[in-house]
Amino acid sequence: MIAKQRPAYAEWLQSTNNISQQFLAFGGRADVVSLAGGLPAAELYPVAAIQAATERALTRHGTAALEYGAIEGFPALRQLIAARVSAETGGTFTAANVLVTTGSMQALDLIGKVLLDAGDLIVAQSPTYLGALDSWRPRGPRYHKLDWEGEDAGFTTALAQAKFGYSVPNYSNPTGVLVSQDRRAALLDKVIAAGTWLVEDDPYQSIQLDGPPGPSILSQYAARHAGPYDGPVIYLGTLSKSLVPGLRVGWVIAAPGMIQTLALAKQASDLSSSMFTHAVALELLEQNFDQEHGRSIVPHYRERRDALCDEASRRLADWFDWEVPVGGMFVWMRNRDRTIDTDELYRFAVEEKVAFVPSSVFDFTGEDRFAMRVNFTRSSPEVIREGMRRLERAIGNYCSARPQLSGLRP
Ligand code: PMP
């Protein structure tokens, strides 16, 4: 009997890529220097503290930590997050403003589910976090570039038509850029005038390598508006970078109506997050352990950033330009004269056993192929330096494989 053809996969899959899967796989290969993923340093994970918190959580909550739980999250954790956000921003936030999610990645997914219909417009910074592009791809959204400079005449109209704006103002992914307070305020003004939502995605806040980044856009809103929070900013936090990604604990801070709507979508997504990890997170957050730990890892990350930028200056400066990031996890290297296509370079890099992320995956259109994101948090300074040596060799190989570029070799 001839087997019948099975149904095709959904159409949106033709426009996606599995690059995140590839990076995570590289992370597990000892022979590859992976500067690709946005991963913290595993050797700094506080295993003993999490073990002790787990003991305490199970003793304190027993079976309640092992149940399906409230879709919005473990109630005590929501309350604690609300109290923290109130203290940090000076605003009035309650548990009704908090949804605990499976990492902030789930929050991005849920936002797409509740706000986007097919072909809707998003105003997003460009380049954009690839996980965000991934999570909204099934809706086939259109994008307009977020204009920080105030130079785009069509920006106000685009914002008024957009379902939401999206930004990572603290040490952005992929560029590492820290957005100034003035630009944050100007964006908030425009969002309010446009009557749309603004997603402020803030996973890197704790990785302050050269001093504090200043108030979030959420804080700016709270400073202007007294009373219970009901504003347009949908703020995303996570324990993934300050503590560990494996707990998969993130949160959304938003107007109560938005939280209820996201909770409705979450019901169909996972029924309930893990109350177990919420209870463990509660133990850690009650002691401000995440903040203490977050501060303790910063000197290590600073050393790694400096090692990367120092070695890159010696080896890559003929081809790439970059700014030293003041926080976060990434250096964004742009090819100086657009002669190096980083999608192509990537193949040569993998042959030399070093990985980075090419810029095309952060671009709405996939057309920017002239930059690369390089991570400095995952590997030791020595490994990072070795990564730069391999990258230098890969660029050399790439240039000689393309005769018209051979003149570029130093
Ligand atoms: N947003 C941004 C900008 C990120 O860089 C990441 C992690 N790479 C996430 C969201 C998702 O983080 P998590 O789901 O681990 O909280």
C-alpha cells in the first residue's frame, strides 16, 4: 500500500530558523568556543543556595508546591514581586499587576497571542531580540523600526497603528546599547499620545558593568502617574540572568486588565507554571538573594567583557567596529565596510570551532548580514581569547576563499 502524504506543517514555519537550537547545542560541545548564546556563566550558578531554598520551600509549602497552581502564579510570589516593583519605581503595584511566567520568553509569546492578529504592525527596535521575532512569527506581523533619534517622519503614525512597541532599553539584545533617560521619556510620551502598548523587556538590568542604568520606562510612567498602576507599559522581568535560567521564572508587570487577558492565554499555553520553582524562587527573593548574587557575578562579567574587547582590538579591528557595552552580555560587532557577510562567515567560524550569532536573525527582514553578536558571559577570559583567535583565523579563511576580498587580509 502506498503511504498517503501527511499534512504539511503550518506555513509560518517556512519563515523561521532553528538558530537558537543550534546555539544551545553548541553550548554542550567542549570542542567549540561558543560565543553565540546569551547564557550566564554556569560555574557561577549558586547551586548550594538553590538546594537550601528547595528544602525550605518543600518544608514550608509541602504539596502546595507540587500542585497545579493559580494560572497567574504562586500568590505569595506575585505579592512579593508587586512589593518590590512598588519600592523600586515609587508606584503602586499589587498582585493584580503581576503574572508569573515560564521565563520572559513565555511573556513574549503570550503578548503576541493576546495582541496580534495576522499581519498586525509592531514598532520594534532594530535589530530586535531574535526570541521576540520568533515568538510573534506565527502571526506574520509587519514591523516598523523604533525611532530613537526623532528623525522618522512616519514614526508617530506607525506607533498609532501598531499593536505595541517593543524595546530592551537596558543593554539591549543584540546590541548591548543602553538607552538614555531622555530617549526613554520621549518614547513614553509618544506611546501615551499614540494610545498603544509598550513592551519593556528587561532581562539584563542586573548586569550593570559600569554603573546603574537609571530608572526603567515603567518607573518613569509611575513617577508621572499616582495611584494603582494601569499604564501602557508591559514590563518583563526574569531570574534567568541575575540568578539561573533553569528555574524558568519570569514575570509581567502590567495593567490589571492586561494581566487577566494574558492569564487567559496562559491557560491554553501551559495550564499552570511550575509552582515548585515559584516556591523556590519565593524563598530566594524573600532574602533578596537574587540581587546579592546578581551583584556578585558582575566583576566576573566585567573581566570577561574586557578580555573580549581587548583581544578583539588586537585581532578583529581591521574588519569590525564595536562599542564597549556598559552592561549586559553582548558585544555587537559591525563589519566596517560591508564586505563581510556574517551569514557566510558563520560557516567558516563553525569550521574553526567558534560560534557567534549573525545579524540576519535579529533583523525583521533578514537582510542585515554585516554584523555579529558576540557573547562574553558564558566563557572564561582564556576561552574568550581563544575564541577571538579562532575568529581571526575564520575571517582569514573566509577572505581567502573569496578572491575579491583577499586584499582585506592584514
Ligand atoms: N528577552 C530578551 C531580550 C532576552 O535576551 C531573553 C533571553 N535571551 C529573554 C527575553 C528570555 O529570557 P527567559 O525566558 O530566560 O526569561
